[in-house]
Amino acid sequence: MAFCTKCGTEVRPQHHFCAKCGAPQTGPAGSRADTLAAPFSARTASVLCYIPFAGWIFAIIVLASERFRTDRDVRFHAFQGLYLFVVWLIVDMVFDNILGFLPHPGAVLRPLKLAMIGAWVYMMYKTNQGETVRLPVLCDLADRSVAEQR
């Protein structure tokens, strides 16, 4: 199923123009990910990849969209946001079970979780300012992921 790259209306592959908005459809019509990412600038798309607990959803949309396929910076932020979410999952699920034998495991995990939420907010702020912050270890993984897709 194909969708208009401008308004998101379903477009048949043989049509060269959208029936709703009249936008020309160059080549095959865009995918649903392109439609979802269409209204966002590169900076906004990068910032949305760092929304705490939900940024991974937009990161996947960015990585799947044709619009940002060649934008190295946006893809870097999408991968780094995904890896930051994976670290959250490791802390939340794995360490919570490992430290469960302690009398007060929350005393150890709560500051770590707050620090991770702070990192997400910091990344959103810095990315919105146009700066690229490279998180230790995660930036190397994100660089490799972007490089592998070329």
C-alpha cells in the first residue's frame, strides 16, 4: 500500500498525482514512515528521538523514512536515542532483578534512573540548540550503525 508523500492519502502505484492534494508522486509513492516524518525538520526529528520512554518510536520512524535516509546527523541522533533507550531497558529490567536481593534495591537504582532521564532531557535541549553531544560508548555504536547503512 502506497501513500502520498505530502498529505498521506492512499495513492495507487500507477497514479502520478495525489487525488486529494494534487502533489506529484515521483517514482513509487512514499511509505507510511515517510508520511509520518514529512512534517518535521531535521532538527525537530533529531530532538524527538530523545523523548524519554517514547523517543525510540520516532527513532524507528526516522530510520525507516526515505526522507532522512541520507541525512547523517539525523540518523546519528536516531541511533544514539535508540541505544540510550536500550541502556534504560538494561538498567530497568536486568539490574532491577540482579539487585533484587538487597534490602532496598531502589536506593541504588533510583539515582541511576533519574540520571538517565536527565540525560534524555539534556540531549533534547542540546540537540534543539543545534549541538551534537556524543555520549560515551553510545556515540561509537551510533557512528558504526550510520556507516553500515551507506
